[in-house]
Amino acid sequence: MDRQVDRPAPETYQPPVTWWGQTWRLLLTLSISFVIWVSYAELMVEQAPLLFFLDIAAGLVAYVLMFFRRRWPLTMALLTNVLGAVSGIAQGPATLTSVSLATRRRLTHVVLVGVVALAASTVFTETAPAAGSDPAWISFLAGLFAIAGSMGWGMYIGSRRELLWTLRHRAERAEAEQELRVAQSRGTERARIAREMHDVLAHRISQISMHAGALSFREDLSADEMRDSVAVIRDKAHEALTDLRSVLGVLRDDETGRPMSTPQPTYGDVPVLVAECVASGMYVTLHDDVPCGEPMPDAVGRTLYRIVQEALTNARKHAPGARVTVTVSGGPEDGIDVSVRNPLGFGPTAMPGAGLGLVGLRERAVLRGGRLEHHTDHGVFELRAWIPWAS
């Protein structure tokens, strides 16, 4: 098999023949047959009338056979060229079927049909009544050049068709791969939004749960104090709904293709987060030892904020009433170190936890090129993380 393995099959890149394609091919074939036939038709009628009718019959058969050239290209090319040995009318269909076969670019078939066509042309020029005006070698060379030219033209057409098909196929495959990459990016972005939703809602709901739990243990509250506590729970619920709408708004922007313009918390929002926790009744101390000479990158600040937020949420859920110490240190050269410490088991706790918060934090830190670990030492739970500055 002379066709390379990595090349497409000829049936793959052969374009369908339209009615206009059939029409101009038929007209061109009739023109070739007419030019050859008129050069000897009158002499043949006078000298060999039987050969004249044989010429017409063979030509008509060749015209019928040429319409099956795409179904059986080699067979039709051989038959029409054999008929061309006794019929000038068959030379048109023989040329068309030979060129059609050459577009498939199978070298053995091209050579075989070329040899048969050259032999048939030689026989026809030697037996036709008009032959003899030119030397035999001139007729042979003329037939050789004509056959070689038609075969070369057919192979060029086949090469061009294959090239266009390959380019179109590559473009379609590149478009499909682009759509796949877009879908993967969308899935990654949705996973990120899901993590943001977990961080935001876990923080807000833990505040609501803490205040609601305090009400269940306080039996000495007056009506005004009870209303104040319920108002705090209501405000925290409103804040949770607002944050949820913000995150869902980002998700809708992603689905509609609009840019996500919702601002995300960064390092500058950490003091606000701590102040909010203190206002809700937690005991939190923040030690900020990061130099203020160079602004922290937003990606690093966002990861730092989420780590502190999740750590405070866990402390509120599992150690309510405990004093939490948050320490942030480091700089552009050494990266950012974060430490959150709180005593264990201080006060009642009834909030369930799936244990996914720390897993999500570890994934965040690793994605930024950092690390996160936690341990318990002498009754104190400590969460430590390191994030490179240029992540």
C-alpha cells in the first residue's frame, strides 16, 4: 500500500460533485472528443465505415462508464482508456477518468493507468485513417506529454483537496479543543466560586449560630436585651444573604460571559474582619508585622484573608469564648507567615462541622505555591500557613 498511514483516505477529502460540476466536466469531455473525432471522421466514413460505427458505439459506452468513475475509479479508468484504442470519441471520457483517478494520488494506480493510456493512444494514432501525416515518434511524444500533463494535473488537484481538508479538519479540531478548554476553565472558576461561597457563608452562619446559642443559655435577659440580640441575629442573616447574592452574582456573570467585577476581599480587609468578630463577641487579637513599604499582591492578600476568616470561623464554632491570636508577619523576600492560635474546648459548642474548611484552605495555599498545617500543643490549637509573596 503506497498511501502513507497518516494521510486521510481519498474518499474523505473528495468533494461532492454538484450539478454544475457535472455539467462543465461533461462539456469539457465533449470538447476533447469533438476535437479528436473531427480530425478523422470524414476519412473513416469513406475508408472504413464499420470502424466508424464501432468508434461511435465504443465512445457511447465510454461516456456511460465515466459516470461511475468515483465508485470504481481504477476499473473505469482502465476500461475507458482501452476503449480509446479504437475510438476517438472515448478519448474525452478516458481523459476525465484518468484525471479523476490521479486525484486519489495512489502512485501504482497512476502509473498503471498512464501506461495503458499511452499504449491505447499509440494504437489509436497508428490505426486511425488520419494517422500517417506525422512521424510515429512525434505522435508518441505528443501522447506521452498529454498523458503526463493530465496525470500531473490530477495529482495536483488531489493534493490541493487534501490540503484544504486537512486545514479545515485542523480548524474544527482546534475549535473543539478551544471549547473544551473554555468548559474546563468554567468548571475551575465555578469550583473557585463554590469555595468562596463556603468561606463567606460559614463565617456569617457561625456568627448567627453563636448569637442564637447565647440566647439559649441566657435566662436573665430583659426584653430590651432580647430584642437587641434578635436584632443582631437579623443583621447577620441579612449580611449572609447579601454575601450570598454577591457570590451568586459572580456566578451569573460567569455564565453570561460578562466580566466579574465584584470586588474580592484582600489583605487590607483583615482588620475589618477582626473588628467585626470582636463586635460580635469574640476575643481576637491581631498582630500585624508586615512592613507597609510595598503593597501586598491581591492574590496573596485574598488567600491570607480567607485563611484568617476560616480560622476565626472554626474558633467560633469549636471554641466559643476563647481568646484567638492572629499573627501576620513576613515580607516580599521571605513570604507571608500566618498563625492563628486559640485554646481548645473552651465553652459549649454544638455547631456541626464537615471538616472541609481546612481542606479547602490547604488547597488554596498549595495553589498559591505555599503550605498550610495545623496541630495541637498543650491544649492550644494552632493553624500556620506560609504563602510566597510573588504567587
